[in-house]
Amino acid sequence: MFKEVSEMAANVETMFYTREKPWHGLGTMVMEAPTSARALELAGLDWRVEQRPVQTADGIELKGFFANIRSTDQKVLGVVTDKYRVVQNEDAFAFTDALLGEGVTYETAGSLQEGRKVWLLAKLPHRYIISGDEITPYLVFSNSHDGTGAIRVAMTPVRVVCNNTLNLALETAKRSWSAAHTGNLAGKMQDARQTLLYADSYMAELGKAFERLHRTKVTDRQVLDYINCLFPETEKLTPLQKKNISRMKEDLRVRFYEAPDLKGTEKDGYRFINAVSDFATHAKPIRETKNYRENLFGRTVDGNALIDRAYDMMCAA
């Protein structure tokens, strides 16, 4: 942890953030797990989902609907139609075990929304050096039991020196892949085994994106303009909202100019994207809600709109 105190604006208080992986604070460390089944056991996710007919309070069965119930405590995880196919935790993540022979290791596992969604985090063995930076690719494997989501795999590249996530939305390569809980699940799970091929493709395109960002030079004036675009102010904002936006702007400005790993580097699009990523994944929220870490994890997996907007601006420069 380190602190940055800004004296540039009277209404800005102490800036601070911790350089932690964005998924720290959620889940259970399972680095000693040799298989996905063992990882699930260590994380307390080795339960099954049972389907039971849904009835009204007076005993009338609702045809075509089932309740997904957790075996350990009979908790209802969701209500689904009869087209929905349950994929047990152990089955959803079993295909990742085939990747272990290539050096993939599990790091954490956990659940969100009281078991409705479960996930495993795996670190790929490849070490990428892109534009002089070491980038480590992580894969988050997730499964849902409430009928709202699919079996999903998402790439999360991390810049090692600072643990900034660089999960850019690229037009040239997919960052995530999914399989719905319907139809021929066996075939879909077979397709999921191509994950590493997809990951390599994404990392290759990410390297090209970084090269373009390095070629995009930015002036001090442009940095301020880009920050203003990311945090626009309108007349409808309350004084408190305006103050909070000013704090966020100054926080991002401090990261661009003062973050230890960015100091001394060229003022270009890559530096700006890292400053935005640093803010998006490490900044302490103005108001820390009970779901703060869960929401941050979700943005890490699904993609962060703020980082994507910054990337779009750099591409348009």
C-alpha cells in the first residue's frame, strides 16, 4: 500500500489505494488444489443442485418450471423452465483439469449471491512480455444456478509490476466465451476445451493494441481533456456530486503522473490506460457498500466500462 497526497486542489482529500489483485478479498485461496474438484472442496463449493417441481402456496404445481435447490442447506438458488439443464459445479469446471497438464494452476474459488454464481480463478503458465511489460493471463471460470447466466470463461490479463487489469474489449479477439444451460451441453463443454487457443489469440491481439497505444502520444492538455470526458459534469449535478467527481478526476490525474510504475515512462496512450485501470481496479470507492468487492470482481470478469471508454478514446486519437 502507498499513499499519494495531492496539494493541487483544495477540495481533494488524501488519495490512497492498495496494489492488490482485484479479486483479493473474495473467495478462498486454493493454490494447493491439483484438480477443480479439490479446489471446489477447499472452497466449500462441493455441493450439488437438485431440481424440484414448483408449487403454489395451496399446492398447485406450476407445470414447466423447477426450483434449483442447493443440496447442503435446501436453499433455492433460482426458478427455471424445463428447458434448463443443470450443470453441477464439478462438471462445469472439470474440463479445466485437462489444462493443468499445461501448467495451469488454480488460485482462488468462491461464490457470489449466496451460491447463485460460483467461480474458479486459474493462472495460465505463459509469461508474456509485451512492450517491455510482463503480463500474466488469468482465466475466471464461472457457473450460475439461478437461470440468469451461462457457463463462462473470461480472460483477465494483469500487468505484473502493479497488478493492473488490462482486460480491454478488442474488436479483433474475444475476451470471454460462454455456453448456455440448454441444448447439447456435452458438445458445448467440448468447445470450452479450446479455451487456451482463444486465450493465445486474445493475448496476441492485446500485444498489437499495446503497440498502438504506445504510438499514441498525449499532451498534458489532452490528459486533462480525456479525464474530463471520462467524468463529465452537468448542471444537474448536486454540489456533493460535483465534489465527488472532482475528487475522482484528481485521483486519476495523480495516478497518471505519480504512480511509481508510470513515473518516467512516456506520456502515451498506454500510460493513460494503465492510469485508468489503476483507478478502476484499485481506487477506494467514495461510498463503500457491502457489495463493493463483489461488484468490483464482476467488473473484472465482465469488463470495466471505464477502461473500455478510455481505450476507445485512445483509439480515436
